[in-house]
Amino acid sequence: MGKLLLRNATIVTGNRTVSGCLGTDKGLIQGIWEGDNCPESAREEAEVLDLKGWVILPGVIDAHVHFRDPGMTQKADIGSESRAALLGGVTSFIDMPNTQPPTTDETTLDAKREKARKTSWCHYGFHLGATNGNPDFLRRAAQSPDLRPHFGGIKVFMGSSTGGMLIDRNDILDHIFSIPGKPVLVHCEDENTIRKNLISARLRYGDDIPVWMHPYIRSREACIRSTKRALELASLHGTRLHLLHITTAEELDLIRRAKDKGMSVTAETSANYLWLSENDYLSKGALIKCNPAVKTVGDCAALRHAVLDGTIDTIGSDHAPHLMTEKRNPYMQCPSGMPTLQESLSVMLTVARQEGLSLPRLADLMATGAARIFGIRGRGILAPGMAADLTIVDPAAEFTVSKPAYKCGWSPYEGVTLCGAVRMVFLDGKPVVKDGIVLPGSPNGTALTFDA
Ligand code: DOR
Ligand code: ZN
């Protein structure tokens, strides 16, 4: 692996930025120096690149993607989506378990790891899914020295969504929430509330439910009730709770209170909920139908505030590709989810500019926070000795989103003007993206290790 010296850059390192240069050697960050004050050893035999004042961020770690592999590879696969990831500045992903078969035991986890080893363009990891039948396995896996480093966390659907992995038995939830050693990731939407709302909507609209009803069917009450329950369970069992894709102002208040009480809770939202609101159903229709639903303008503002004040710990794209033909179906047959991992960083850079979010805070939301929450070894922060996964952005560059590289071929952001373009990406010190294309080569991702 050749040495690199990236000079004339703004380098985001922990909670500060340095104007200067960053050196890499053998795939690792060798040092970060103010101005041109690098030692001679960093210059020796290094390829020197002038970054024209651009920003070096830690490569994005997207800990919430649905790559559909195995079982739904007509929509997406690890190869296609991990390539798109690189174009969006994402150098590591952690994939959710609602594939076919679902990732709920050692065999299915191993199969995914093997597929990723052969086909992933960026670094990869997987979450295990909870079912009514596997709590004993999950408990063992969370402790086992052999298995523990190979998965991120335990995903619990406390609301049904793509993949039908709903858990609604109290005894099973108690069992899972009392598992120590791994974060328990929860999708919170109360099933009974959704069911009741759906019955009312069908009485009113028959089979012709308009998509703008989605946030009234998968309602804020459903989210709030379920998040409350997850927090109660976590309080009871001392769970390391990670709340996924938070969408309402009320849930943010619940999370603030839990954090104030000293509970071990972290919260994620996606860039989508910071960008979209229910007004967008008019123009985007079912393209933005996802679970939990995109909610009000007020929720969007509250989420932006929560990103600034630290109530939200991390951003996951919740990249959930479906075919355009499926998304054109009527409400009841239209699958929930939208593909967004390639745009997530630029949306966040735009939000950062609008809200005055600092670059160190942005890096924490996009990379460092996920590394901390899941204990990812050696990645997620720019510091000597860490992997040289680098995402170079021009935060001032405006661009209009064009057709993404996803296998499904569409994004809800197409045609939207964003601020903050990805200029280059380095994976373990090796250039992989330049001028908006993935450089020739072969998939080179490695397995994330969850033991930090
Ligand atoms: O909208 C969603 N789509 N929410 C989920 O929880 C799952 C995801 C998917 O896998 O399609
Ligand atoms: Zn998801």
C-alpha cells in the first residue's frame, strides 16, 4: 500500500478541525499536522495531493442499511449497494437482518459475511435479528468470543415492516431486553395503534387510501407509545438501548428525559426525516412512503434541533431499496422504504450549512458515533493509527442529484439541489472514488470487527 500525503485540507479530527495535512502509510493514518508542518518521513516516497482547501471527514459509517441480499437481489445486492455507498462517501455499512432468509442465527450470518467478503466494495458488518424463537441464541452470541466481534447489535421490530419480523410477545421482549453485551436496536411503532388507524382509513377510503394518510396510519401516537414501552423495558432490564429512526418531537423529549436519568440510551434518525415533511407526499407520493412515516414540519424542525443539541447520537440512512414498479402500486400494495445511502452525507452537509452544525459534530453523527455505539475497531475517527478511510468533500459545492448507482435505479432526491459534494474517497488509504466515479478495481471491503 503506497503512502499518501494529503495537503491543504481542513481535517476533522475528533472535536476539532486542523488546517493542514494528513499522511497515511500501510492503510493507516500516520499523522495529522498543522499547515505544511509534517515530518520529512511523511513526505518520503509519498504521493502528494493538494486538496484545495477541501474537507477530510472520517469515511461515513452507515449502521442502518437494507441491502436485500440474500433473497431480494432483484431490488439490490451487497455488490451494487456497497459501490453506490462509496460514491456517497460511505466506507462502512452495517446491514439489517430483514433479508430472506432473515439473519437470525450463525448460519445466516456466516452466509452474509461470506457474500460480502467476495462482493463488497466497502467495509461491512451485520446486525442480528430477534425472533420469537432465538433469544437463547442471541444471548449466547452476545457473550461468545467467537461470535461477538462479528455482529453489530440485536435488531428488534416492535412494529411490523418489510420482512415480517414483528415481536409482540412480552416474555420474548423481556428476554431480549435483558441480554447484556450488545446494543439492542429497536424499531418502535405500536402495532395495535397502526391496525386501528388502518381500519378507519379503509372504512373511509376503501382500497384507495391516499399516500398522505401514511403518517396518520403509522401515526405519531404509534411511535410515541412504542418508544415509551422500549424505554420502560430498557429501564427495567438495564438494556443498552439504541432507538432507530426517531421521527417525532415527543419521542425526542422521552429520549432527553431518559438520558437525563442516566439511562444507557442512544438515538438515531435518518437524513430523510431532517429533510422531508408531510408536505412532500404531494410531490413525491409513495416514493417517500417509509416506516416510520415522514411526519410534520414541526417534527422535522424538532429533529434538526435534536441533532444540534446531541439528543440524536447518529445518522443512519435507512437505505431501503424497492423497485419503481413496486412503488407505483396502490397504497396497500406499495412497499415501505426508500433508497438514500448515496445522498445521505450530502443531505447532512446541506442541513449542517442551514443549521450551523459544526464539522466535528457532523463527523460524529456520520461516523464516530456509530463506531462508538457498536464498538467498531480502528475506524470512524481521523487520528494516527486509525484506518485511513477518508471521505473528501467540498462543503460549498452545490449540485443537483442525478440518477443514483443503486440497483433499483432511483432515489427520492433526484432533481434536488444539495450543498456538499463528495470529491474523493479512500478506503484503507487506497483511492476508490474520484471525479464521481468508482475507480477501476475489484471489491475490496473487509469485515468490521465489533470489539472496541
Ligand atoms: O420503510 C421501511 N423499510 N421501514 C423498515 O422498517 C424496513 C424497510 C425495508 O426493509 O424496506
Ligand atoms: Zn430500517
